[in-house]
Amino acid sequence: MKLREIRDILNAEMITGDANLEKEIKYGFAADLLSDALAFSRGPGALLITGVVHPQVIYAANAIDLGAIIFVRGKRPNGATLQLAIENQIPLLATSYIMFETCGRLYQHGLRACIEKVKNG
Amino acid sequence: MAEAGNDIRFHEMFHIEGGNFTNAGSISSQVKKILKGAGFSGKVIRRTSIAAFEAEMNVICYANQGNLSLFITPNFLKVVVEDEGIGIPDVNVAMREGYSTANEKIRELGFGAGMGLSNIKKNTDEMILTSEFRQGTHLEFVIYLSGQDKG
């Protein structure tokens, strides 16, 4: 799914500009716990759906090779986060939808999870 | 005599300040940049970056200060993280997924879920963790450069 479609489905804003609209997103992962994103987000090129907007989300995104981040429920990154995202070439989007709606709408349009479930627990 | 495949071709050490969350994650970001510049495969870079990120966060969250060293050899990458601080009373307990002593500040940032050490183990080929309680912790991990095609 292209970032352009994700933007349209969620009435989202491309915070880092429109240069990456054709970027292909392979999977999705939703978490406010960055520990979980680091542990479970398999493979490069995933979309992280999160309400976490501090700079550590970009450092974590960089480590796991995320394709893009969408901030949910109207959250907006501060200047430091935005600057880091631009430096690390990680596209940022923002939507007013809550996390559940964001996931549901993307799933309905065919985006699937990085992993369906964990091995234990 | 050391085998040629284990010769250190590159070494860099980064200082980590405990309790300073402002730039938490920036050292693993620098490690990633070095590995990218050296032309390693995406998988090797990703595994090393994730493990380095977790290790860096651990020093910031739990120690007074520490150093993270990156070594590049022809056959493997090695990262050594040494810190001074509270240490880990029982390393085996700390390795369990979900075990955490994180405070509210750490959890507010989205960390401290007790996944870090097991995530380091998952992303590396060799991992050694030792600790002296109330003194510090020594962590080493190795990522092989061959046989990284799967996954």
C-alpha cells in the first residue's frame, strides 16, 4: 500500500512533505510501547501506528528500518522529532483517528500486520 | 596468532550518560550510520541496530554512565557495553521477557517493558551478560556476517 493511499484513507497530513507519497508500505504495527515495536516489528518497511511523539520514536524507527510513522488521535511531533525524522528520511503522517480506527481502516483496505501473534503468552 | 578473519578492522567507542533521555537512541543511530557506510547487508545492520538500541537504552535507564564499543572484523560485528551503576542482582531473572525494574519516567517514554535483554538475545548470534550488583554491568554481543540471508 502506498503512503498516498494511507494518507487518503485516514484523512492524514504528510508532516514531512509530499516527497514520499509513492513509497510502498509492506506491513503495519501499532503500539504506544516502543519496547514492543522494537521486539515485534519484523522486517523492514513497516508502518508504525503510534501516539508516541517524542524523539525516541524516530531513533527506534531508525533501528528497525520502519517505512513510515503515523501519529494517531491528533498527536503532533515536536520540532526535535520532526528534525530527526527528516535527517533519517522517515516519512511522518498525522491523523485525527484513534488507534483502533486507524488500524481498522487500514486493515479493511488490505494492509496486514508485521506478525499476527507472538509465540508465547 | 589470531586468525585473519577475527582481526579488528574498525573500532569506535561511544560514551553514554545515564539518566539523560534527551538524545537516547542517538548512539545506536550512529552505529547504524557506520555500518551502512561500511556496506553491510540490511539484515546485519538491522539486527545490530536493534540490539545496540536496546543496550543503549539500558545504560540510560538504569546506569550512571557507560561506554558502547563497536568492533568490525571480517567475520563478525561485536558490540561491548560496559556501565557503572546499580548492576543486575540476578542476570537470569533479568533475561526473562516481561521482567522489569523500570520507573515511571522510563515507562512514560514507552520503554521498560522487560523486553530489552531478550530482544538483544533474539537479534544476535552470541550474547554474554555479566553483572556485579551495585557496581555495573558488562554486555557483549556478536553478529556473524555470513549466513544472514534468511528472514
